[in-house]
Amino acid sequence: MFLIAGLGNPGKEYVNTRHNAGFMVVDKLAEKTDSASFSVKHKALITKVVIDGKKGILAKPVTFMNASGESLRELVDYYKPDKLIVVYDDITLDVGSIRVRKHGSAGGHNGMKSIISCLNTEEFERVRVGIGEKPPRMDLADWVLGHFPKEQLSDLDKATDAAVNALRMMLDDKTDEAMNLYNHKVERDQ
């Protein structure tokens, strides 16, 4: 069984904000499966899915970003997945870019810090979705909690599609191939 957790913040006011890029990817992946609707369990919105013959759970923690680890700890303890993949936003990547990793540090991301602390490991796969660097003199919280401008929505859609495709490859034990395919600069629409 696999567990894919997309990070974000619950509540209508956070829908489609930069910090909810992980939620967006999980929602898109759920749309592409015959999953039932999400229900609240283990401090997360979860749905059971079958992807390419593999059973798993899609989760969106409702603990708010900085406490995502609380939910992931409960989910991992209950479901005991053989593969955990976390999807989250990254300000060091341009909108439209994704990065696939087998493991690594939190890189300054508070949601990832919480997960690594609660799971006591960095040894899980992840997909980072680019949200763009914050403008100078802008507060980081204001940036990540802001919405994508209309001119970036096409690039965001391409990134969420790429993330869904990368996740499918990762579930098929093709993480190296996903890294080779997606870990590069993305050409922008003109």
C-alpha cells in the first residue's frame, strides 16, 4: 500500500493559494482515479484509490501546513504504507517546474520540518511543485498564502499534470526515470 500526501492548508480562504500546490496535485490525481470522495480521518482528508493496480491512500492533512507531521504520523502508524510520497510547494522553483527526490532535508519548508520531526526520518520520496520566488521586501507568509495570477495558471496546470505523471512513475518504482524526465527547467508559454 502506498500513501501520497499533498500538503496545504484547509479552508475556503486557502483554496488555490501557492501553499496549497500539494493539495492541487492530490486533487488532480484523485480526479484521474475512480476514488470515492474524501473523508476526514487521522487529521486528514483521505480517499482510497487504486492506481495502475496498486492500492493506496491519497491524503490532504487538515492540521495546517506547519503541523502536517501530526497527520502523517497518524496515517503512517495506521496504514503502514510501503511507500510514502509527499507533494508540496517550493519557492526556489519557478511556476511550472517540479522536482522529484528520493529523500532529503526540509529545505526550510515548515510543513516538511514537521513531517521529518514527527516521522523521525528524511527517507521518503517527495515531489516539489514550483510556486516561484517571493518578490523582494514581501513577507514570505503573504507570498505563499497568496493566489497565483491568471498569467501563471497555464504553467501551474502543466506542473500539476507533470506531478501526477511523476507520481504514477514513482508508484511503479521508476523514481530515477521520473527524476531524469522532470528535474529540469520548464519552457514557458509565450
